[in-house]
Amino acid sequence: MSPDSSVPSNTPKVDPEDILEGILDWVEAESPTTDAAAVNKVADKVQDLYKDLGLAIERTPGRDGFGDIIRARTANASGEKGILVLCHIDTVHPVGVKDGELKIRREGDEIYGPGIYDMKSGAYLPYYAYRHLHRLGGTTKLPVTFLYVSEEEVGSPISQEIIEEEARKAKYVLVTEPARDGGKVVVARKGVGRFVMKITGRPAHAGAKHEDGRSAISELANQIRAIDAMVDYERGVTTNVGMISGGTAVNVVARDVVAEIDLRVLTKEDGEEMTAKILGLKALTPDVSVEVTGGMNRPPFEATEESLKLFEHAKVCAAEAGLTLEATESTGGGSDGNFTAALGVPTLDGLGADGAGAHTLEEKIFFSSLEPRAKMWVRLLETLE
């Protein structure tokens, strides 16, 4: 005999309005990476929410001007490898933008706010999913560690060691970075290299003694041409001189200039090759010195057989939630998932909300993505084994 559908059910339902309310509470607490106090206000919220669910909390104080790192763990008496859910709570937006150029607002299916897409919505979803599973009386088959770091947007300089420590104890890593166009998840990412080039020339009066000068800026023009020539789209290699500073005055032949260089590669081998080329750049102007420092900031996140199996499992979980899940072949942006994938741990990224405009003043999520993504998370947490 089938149950009477007219009888109200006391079974908790995934409520997208409830999800959004929680996300917006985090978005209201603006948390630019370089403002440790602001980031820690979000860390406080994370800690309190997971503590209320009975999870063991480990809070690592930040350093070097960065905020604290939160680990929330389910019980794991056997010490078996489990699930690492990897999130960050810092954003690129300065405090105050929510009241100015990027007001928190809802326009139909679109909800705007600083860091809402990258990645406070994604960071909130696994909490909501675990809470929902808890309310249903369910549990996970594997122990879960929810890790919230404070400085992902600048390369995770203080949290990388903790990320790798937790990844070595994990069977799977689920990264809550935002979904790509159309809700796609990420199974591969380019590696990221960062370099600083310092050029030193010889100053001189630009009018009276121009011939005595050796312009660092002119030499930088030579170097930019050499760096641009390294771009190889077929190999997925890109280089970019993104920031420059230097010179003394318009009427002085420039003695000093500094340039910051970005490198993106698909493979470890390409990273090693391109790093050697960039570090090996030499001055083309006599009596001018060129010094380059830096290296790979994040290793490439290459798809493996095991990570693709994890994606196939996620597709099934998503289908049960009414969501057709697709994957990007690769994306140029790096994430903390690069660190875990490089250790050989099956990693699936881009599991946050669908939206657009990351790092811009049009950053938004799509409300319609919240319920199916949350349901997918519930199934992931309760079925991975």
C-alpha cells in the first residue's frame, strides 16, 4: 500500500532559501586575504557551525599577516583514510565593496556579492550537506575532514603544508571552488608559476647625457618580447608580464625596473622546462643586469584514472539530484586542488555553486544551482567508500 502523499512529511528537505541565507551570512562578513581580522570573523562562523554539529575543531593561528585555518573532523577511531573537503574563506575584494560597487542583491535567479561565487557559496555547501545528512540520521561511510584555509587567493603560502598533510591522510579530495560555465566540475588544472624580474641599468640625464645611460626599461622591452615568444597555445603554455614598476623621473634614463611574470602549464615536464627558460633569461643590453627569481607556485593538476573514476561517481550522485554533471578538460586557473592532485590523491574540483564573474564587480551565483548541488554533496558524503 503506497503512503498517502497528502500527509505532511517530517523528513527534512533541502531548502535552497535556507542555503542562501547561510551563504549570505558569510558574504556579509567581507574577508579580503590581506585582512587577517576580517578573515577570522568568517573563521569564527565556520568553527561555530561545525562545533554545533559535534565535530572536533582544530584551529591553527595564521601568520605573516594571514588569518586562521580551520579543520573540522568527524570521528575516525580506526584511523582509515577518508574524505578531505577543501575550501577557502578569503576573497579578492576589499572591505566595503558590498556597500558600493558590488552590493549584495538578488535579481531573479542571480545573487550578487563579493566572494559569493569564489567561493563562499561553495565553502558553505558541504557544511549544509553534512548538516542535512546529520538531521536525516545518516552518516558518512568514511571519516571526513573539512578544511578551510585563509589565503588561497595569494597561493596558500601558509596553508600548503597543512593541505598536503591532510591530503596524505585522504582517500579522496573534494574541492569547493566554483563550478565552471554551465555547472561543470574540474578534473584538471594548469600549474602556476610566479617570477620576479629585476633589471638594473645605468642612470643618466635624459637630455644632457643620454648616451651615458643604460635604460632598464628599454631592456625590459627586450625581455617582454622574449617572454611573450614562449607562449605556445598548442602545448597549453602561457606566459604573461602582468605588473611592472620602476624608473625615477621622465627626464632620467631608468636605472631600475621590476616585472612580475605569470606562467601556466599543463604538465610537470613543461613546468620544469619553462621555469628553466625564465630563470635563464639574460640581458641583451651591455652593462645591464637581469636577475630572475621564482618558480612553480602550484604544480599542474593532471587528470588520472582514479580522479576520473571519482568524477564518474559524482556524476551518478548528481543524476540522483536531477543534475547532469559534465567536466572541463582543463582550466587555466590554479587552486589548492593542484597540491592534492600532485600527491596522487584522487581530486575533484569545481564542486561549488554555478555562477559567473569571479574576481569582478559582477560576481554572482545562480540560485537555481543551490538545491541540486547541495543534494549532490549529500550523496557524495554518504556514498564515497
